[in-house]
Amino acid sequence: MGTNRRSLSLMLAAAALVWGTAADAAGVKVAPYGVTKDGQAVNAYTLVNDKGASATILDYGGAIAEIRVPDRQGLLGNVVMSFADLAAWETVGHANANVGRYANRIRKGFTLDGVQYPLQQNAQGVTLHGGQPPYTTRVWKAEPIRESMGAMLTLTLDSPDGDQGFPGNLKIRATYRFTNDNALRLGFEAVSDKPTVVNLTNHLYFNLNGDSTTPVYDHDLQVMADRVQAKDADNLPTGELLAVTGTPFDLTKPTVLSTRVAAAHDTSPPPQGGQPPPTPDGMVRSYDHAFAIMPGYNRLDRVAARLHDPASGRVLELSTSQTSIQVFTPGARNGVMSEVGKPFARGPAVALETQHLPDSPNHADFPSTVLRPGQTYRQTTVFAFRTDR
């Protein structure tokens, strides 16, 4: 029903025979990707740098479908979790896509300038990733650009007043730059005609092995965060920030995920209706937590997180202007196939979502997420790829 990732890869490979050298091929390549269930055409935009590495972005949700960068042997591989076709992307929620109007969680709405906005709440009174319809399932307007530093794509979305229960007509611009030094630079800008709250991110999942059908638990992760947001029995943020020292959340030094994530050693699901076994001391069942970046590390000239795959030698260095990183290690991806036509392994990727702290509108001591008319919301995250060679 639409062009899948393997077909798209074949199209791009065939085109490369015509384009010639990597330097000649640099730019933005466009290919049809299929049609959504409601009849909207979707395109894939591949940003190619002068070394032949590339990033592919869909205008469907702004999803990052591929980032192809070299391993220590120089072989290109896709380092983000990806899916077989558009039908699969329509079933996987927020994966690799732009999340808004407010990423992560807000509990029981929020009050701004004396007005209460209840938003769309689930049974626990929580709004997740903005609500319905999510930005991740909308087709954004695309504008590809070739520039000297690499290739660029701009996606825009208009979110009307009252959309998902939020006030203000919000105009959003997401800019993707894939540079000649193998870095994807993702920037968001937004303006509103009414006071509102904004927290945008991309829910990007990584597996640096180049094949997300293998587990990510052998990767080592470092996050420059000395506090993590506490959660209650319903897995909801309390607003309290706890020191990570001496806990499984201390990732301030490179840490192999399998040494902290109990799910890496538990491949059998719990009995139907039962509970998973107790989490061993020093472990967590999985990560799904907001890590507060240390002061001075939420800037683009500092590395806030580093992910390394010892098998391939690939390294991701993440820099951001945001105040926190949501680290999420999902379980199995059942019912969908990967872009290589295989099922996903347990723990296929780790999400690193740069954003404001969850529920910030309800905590005066957190950095403000209020956007007023005449102001511009801006934030940037850089995903820089290299190897350990």
C-alpha cells in the first residue's frame, strides 16, 4: 500500500548511480512514501551530506525514519528504530516523531493567568504528549533546502486555538539540518497569538548497532544529570527532583544498560493478569524518567548525553538547549515489522527525548514553559555521530 523502507532504499541506491559521487549526490532527495488511512499523501525527504551519510525525514509527523552513518569500519547503517511502511508508522504512536503541543505529561490540566485549562485527561487525570489528535500523526508542510553546510528541511504546522485543549493559534517550525560532519541538528520555533504553554520534542529512538532488530542493552549510556524526577505508584511525575547518587539512575559515567535495566535479563512476560518479578537491588524494570540536566550542560557546546555501541563502534553525542532528557527503554515492539522486514528484539532501542521537565506548568520552581504573544519559543538539539576508532 505505499512505498516501504526497503523500496525507498532501493530507489535511493539506484538514484545514486545517476547522481555520481557522494559530493555530487549531496542535497535533499524526495520520494513518495505512501498514503495515510485518511487519504493524505506522505513524502520522504532524505538529507545527504558530502560524505554520503544521510537522514530521512517523513512529513508524516516529522518522523525521522533513518539516520545512516558509518561504523568504525566505515560501513553505513541506520541508527534509529524504523518501520516497514507507512501503515506501520500509523500504528506505533509517537515513535521518532515531533511531539506537542506539550511533550510528556501534564497532571489535571493547568492554570494560566487565572484561567483553568483542563486539557484531555486519561483515567489518572493526565495529558500525555499533548492529547488528540497528536502532532505525530499530522502531515506537516515541507520545504527542502540545499545549503553549503549540508542539507536542510523545514517542516511547519499550524495548531489552531483550542487544539488539544490548549489556548492560542500556534505556528510551529521544525528545522532539520544534516551537516557534513554527520550531525543532525533539530531546531523548533513557535509563536502564539495568546498566552499558552509549549514543550516540543522529537520522540527519537536509537540503536547504534545499525539494526534495531537486535537489543540495545549492550550499549553504554552517559547522561550529565545529577537529579531525576520522582514518580508515584501510577508512574506519574510528582514534581520532586531526587539526587541520582547511589541509585540506578546515576548515569553520570558511561553505564552499560544491561547492568541497570532488569528487563534486559527478563525475556519472559509475566503471567496473564500477574505482576512482573521484583526488581533486583540496583536495577530498574526499565527507564521512563526525566533526567534534569546539570547546570551548564544544557547548551550546544557541551555534551549532555553520550551513547556508545561497543560492537559497531558508533558514538552519539547529544547537545541541547533544553533542561531535561527523558530516557525511555521500551520492551518488545509486537505486531509491527522493522524496515529490514524482521521483528524487533526485546529492548530494540533507547529513546532520548530533550524537553522541559514533565508537568512544568504546575510547578512554579521549574523553568517556565509559558509562551506569550510577541515572544518566540526556540530550542535546539544536536545529534552528532562519530566512532570510537
